[in-house]
Amino acid sequence: EDQVTQSPEALRLQEGESSSLNCSYTVSGLRGLFWYRQDPGKGPEFLFTLYSAGEEKEKERLKATLTKKESFLHITAPKPEDSATYLCAVAVDYGQNFVFGPGTRLSVLP
Amino acid sequence: GAVVSQHPSRVICKSGTSVKIECRSLDFQATTMFWYRQFPKKSLMLMATSNEGSKATYEQGVEKDKFLINHASLTLSTLTVTSAHPEDSSFYICSARTTNQPQHFGDGTRLSIL
């Protein structure tokens, strides 16, 4: 069975305190790993797609990396506006059917 | 960037009524649209996948007669919750994608059945 897990479940950081979120997956065939950000009461907002081990993508304070079994979302010097739930999703076929992880709720305190 | 519009954002209605939710891709033609349901502090659960002009593919455990999906054009899909009951109350989110592009999500519909 395809599974995606994320850790930690929740994370509280002080502004400027860098950290990493983890997404681990067990799937029959990886067709892409996707990171999204979701604010309360909103739909997920696309951040990154990674396709192969060793790949890295960056956007402002965020950097996503991928290995054969997991992905990390590194947050450098976070700001309060980075507070959100970060969702990881794995595409298990070319139709891009997703298996979502449970998410990590990030709170960045001023 | 790609924009997906979902309407309405919030619905409150009586038990037994049917509710229609629209999902539109505003600046691209979507080859596939997806419907998800999300419970509080939980992740998204895929309900069904639809391609324009063909019948939706429902996930196991999702009642197709309860959740009617119509994908009439490359920019519009609708989800109708028929004879809604309190247990159908939830946050429903659609997404749309085209070839070689990731899914882009709408802002969701908060459905409350009294």
C-alpha cells in the first residue's frame, strides 16, 4: 500500500530559527513528489515538484530536496508569515493521482 | 500562475437538500480535475478524479450516487452533494491540472449541513 508520512506533526520556531520538515514515502512507483503550503480555510498552494533523487529546488527561504525514500523541506531564517501547514504529496501514476501526507503545522513566533 | 476558482466558499443548508459546488480553471484548460474532502486538522482525501467528457473515477468508499461529478468542459467541473446530511459537512477542495503541470487547488468550500 502506498504511504506518505510527515514529521514532525507540529513545529514551533522562533523567527530566524532554521529547521527542516520531513516527508517519507513508500510507494510502488514515484512519479513526482510535491510540496504544498496550506493556510487555514484555504486550498493548498503549490511550492515545488521533485522527480529524481538528488534533485533540489529553492524558493525564497524554502529549499526542497529528494532522496530515494524521503524529501526534506528546509526553512532558512523563517518569518511569521511562513506559518502554515506544509503538505507533501506523492504522485503514484502518470495521471498524477496523489497520496498526501498528513502535513506539518508550522508556527513561527515573532 | 495557474488559478483555480471554487464557488461557493461557504454553504449552510438544511438536511435533505442538494448542494452544487463549482470548480473552474481560469487561465488554463484542465485535462483532469480532482475532488478532495478534508476533515479538521487532517490531510486531503481524494474522492474522485474526472476528465473532461468522461465519467468520473471514484475512490473506494465514495458513493457515486451521493457525490455527483460533472466535467462538462476543459475549464469547469461540478460536485453535487445530493440529499446532504450532517455527516456530509466538511471542507471540499477541487484541483485542476494539465499535462506536465502540477495540480493547482481552489480555495475550498466549507459545507455545513444543519
